[in-house]
Amino acid sequence: MEEIKINFENNDLLVLEKPAGVVVTNENKREVETVEGWLLKNGLGIGLRRQGIAHRLDKGTSGLLLVAKTEEYLEYLKYLFKERKIAKRYLALVSGEISTDGVIEMPIGRSQRYFGRFKVREDGKISETHFSREAVINFLKRKYSLVSIDLKTGRTHQIRVHFRYLGWPLVGDMTYGGEMDLGIDRPFLHAAEISINDYGGKLMHFESKIPADLKSLLNRMGYEDQS
């Protein structure tokens, strides 16, 4: 398993690169590696619940995670998320051909049938996902789409649920029907970019390169442009 890395750090903010397979918080009380535990171990926590972690990434999702280093900045980040003033871009590989860019606006709620899963349902929370097609890849007589995704809301499993509902499950996503025969054991989903405005209004933009397991799959599929 890859190690957690620091992408950026100043007096207020810590931007981490979370590898796939690492849980964000200790809330389930199990003896597993977590970002929260890593912060405590390295003396980077702020002594508050979740040690200043401002948002979540699923266990199987890699990429950028924002952590506040002060209580004041944690409240500021919470405000930015609540007001949807943080831009987050994800990269995903899905099964099927996506022909155009688009917007998915479908409410998401808990599945009543499967514990721990979510689904599109009328009584769910408003959820909005914008996406643009980066490439269509032909591989083993099947078509796949590499997609850039901009989340406007941050529901649990939002990207995975929305794309599964439209018939484009994420490659490697066993929970939501993704193809499992392409050599990766987690959803092909990477939090690649985050942009925020700091206290003074200065734009701060962070990027995370695609990790080795996902890059290797794209190489095997014959896709070379990973800039």
C-alpha cells in the first residue's frame, strides 16, 4: 500500500494525497490504517474531532484531501464546502461510451436493501454532478470512457451512484457493478484537483498525478495522454 503524502502545507492548511485503501477517519473504531490516525502519529492533528479533516474520500478513492491546521481554518473550510465555493475535479474510468459532456441531477439516498450502499431515489438528497468526456477507449472489444468530473454536491458515493444509474459503472467498483477483470481492485476514481480561495481571496490550486495502478491500466489499454 502506498503511503500518505503531503502535497502542500502552510500555517493554516495541509493538503494530503490519500492512497486507495486508506480510510479517512477512525469512526468505525476498527484497527485499520486511517488518515486520522496518520495525522495523530505524525503530530499533525489539531485535537478536534477528525483532527481537522474537512471532507471525505471513499476508502477506494485516491487523491487530494484538505485538512485544517487550526480550529478557525476548519470552520472556514466548512463554510466554503457548505457554500459550494470549493472546486473539486475527479478523474474516472467507466464502462461504456459517453458521447457528450453533461450534468447529472438526481437525488441520492441510502439503499433500503443493501447496507452501506446508496442509490438514486426520489426522497434522497439533491445531488449534482457535472462531467466532461476526456476520451473513449476501445479495449478487448469493449468501450470505456475516461471522464473528468466536477462535483457540485458531496453526497456519499455520489459519483459511483450517478454513473451506475446511467449505465456507466466505474471500472473496478465491485459495490456498484463495475467490471472487475481489468486488473485493479478498487474503483477507478481519483481526486485530481482542488481549488479554493484563501482568507485573502488568493486562489489556491492543487493537483495530484494519477497513481500508478490507474496509470498502468490506462497504459495497457493503449491510452497515453495522461497530462
